[in-house]
Amino acid sequence: MNKAQVPSPLDPVTVALTGASGMQYALRLLECLVRAEITVYVMVSKAARAVLSMELDLVLPSQTHQAQRFLSERFGARAGQLQVFGAEEWTAPTASGSGAPRAMVVCPCTMGTLSAIAQGASDDLIARSADVVIKEQRRLILVPRETPFSVIHLRNMTTLAELGAVILAANPGFYHRPRDISDIVDFIVARILDHLDVPHELVPRWGVDSASRGAAGGPAPDA
């Protein structure tokens, strides 16, 4: 997508959580967006609620308004900054091009959700919102956590990449020498924030801080 088409960095961003592993990435992303004073539209699939419980012992209320209060209090969001929408809440702003956010992140993204988006299905608000983002030529970022990828997965990713979506797989690097899980999580979240044009200081930038690559003069990442 052409960056010239992106409105102010403070305009709303949609974050959708689906039932893949990696809920730590999603919650850290929400925290960072709230701290950056960005309005966030949140959608959580039924499977994502189950994974939140499995991975983090976090039970998200099933009622939309209760979930919104829960997440707002957890991240210290100002009134109205974090808005949660149900799977079939078709009056949500994200369901129409006239209310499309500046960007949408599906994190983590299941292969089922990725397939629905690639094929243009709009059976729920997550898939419909992604469809709107694509048709309005806004920024769509998909964070799959799956391995290995089948040919079906790869073809769907290629279709979306050709449409301008960013396929940002949850594959952390280790050249910044992570000390714990939070450092690994921050590596991926930092890359998401970069593609949202949201400033952050989660990890050292390559070439700016030599500590990010260990010994001076070491090889560039993924060289």
C-alpha cells in the first residue's frame, strides 16, 4: 500500500484476535497502541477466547461491553479509546468503507481466517473488516503462527501479498539477544508497530545500537 494513502498515525487501528497460538503478541500490541494514544477497534473470535485461557489463564468476558471494560482497565485506556465489537456486529464502523480504520492487524492469524480473507468471504466481522481494508486500499497486516505452511497456506498468503497485505509471520529473530519471553514477544510487536508507523523503543534498531547484533562487525540478520 502507498504510505501517502495512510491518514494520521492517531487514526483508529483495528486489531483482531483469532484462534492461533501467540496471544502474548496480541496483548502486547494492544498495550503499545493504547500507550501511543491510538484508538483501537478490537475483535476477538470464539477460538481466540479459548486460546487466551489456555496460554495466559485469561478469561475474557463473553459480553462485548464487559470485554471492553476488562481490556480498557487492563491497559489503562481512556474512555472510548478501546472499543470491542462482536463477531456479527455489522453496525461496527469497520464493516463499511466509510468507517474503515487506517489499518488492521490480525494477530495471531489462523490459517482459516487467512483463507477467508484471501477468498473474500465475509461470514463474520473479522473477515468483513479485512475485506473493507483491502478494498479501501488501507494497510492489512496478518500475523500467522503456523508451521509448517502447506501449499494451500502459501497460495493464500501469496494472493493477499499481491493485494498489498503484509504477511508478518511470528518468527522472532535472536540477534538482539533476548533474555526472556517478553523480549521475544517485543521483537514481533516492534515489527508490527513499524508497519503501522507507530514510534516505539521496544527493541534496538539494526545499525543504530551495536548491542542489537552482539559483537561489532557481526553479520547482518538473515544474511
